[in-house]
Amino acid sequence: QVQLVESGGGLVQPGGSLRLSCVDSGTIFSIDAMGWYRQAPGKQRELVALITSGGTTNYGDSVKGRCTISRDNAKNTVYLRMDSLKPEDTAVYYCKSSTVVGSRWGQGIQVTVSS
């Protein structure tokens, strides 16, 4: 059982904001990196943002300046705040958690940006 639970998606108006959360309750190992990826219809899955256990972050080019990723290591939780949302941000957003034994994905959560 994967046990990555994503929350916070939904319908947002252009220019709006949202915060996604992902809790990893399915590992006994320390989590190295946690991140968010997204996949729009007909497109490849792409990186949105990634954060290591030490706090180093990496953002996809399409969201730089509009996103902030953070994590609570004690809670095995990663957060993604997105601002100035655009219709092209519409996608299924997936959480990814990586440990020494490999990476696991959440089931995905829909984010739709539309008026």
C-alpha cells in the first residue's frame, strides 16, 4: 500500500492561489526528497517543485516565481503553494516521496484553473 495522501486540489479562478498537501504515512525510512509533479492531458509529467530533507528546493521553469514548496519533516508532509494561477496550470498533480529504498507516487489530485 502506497499511503501518500494528497489534498487541496479543486477548481480555482485564474489569478487565484491554492495550497496542496501530501502526507507520506507509508514508510519506515527517512524521506530524502519530496516533490510535486503534474501531468496535463496529452502532455508528459513534469516537475513542479522538489525539496530535500535539508531544505534545498528546485522548481520547474513554468512555475518559478509563482510557487513555494515546503515540508514538515516530523510529519512527513510536503506543501505546495501556488499563486497567480493560470489556465495552463490545469493538470493532475502528483506527490512523490523518495527514500533510500526507492520512490513512491501518490494517486494524484486534480487542479483546474478556470473562470
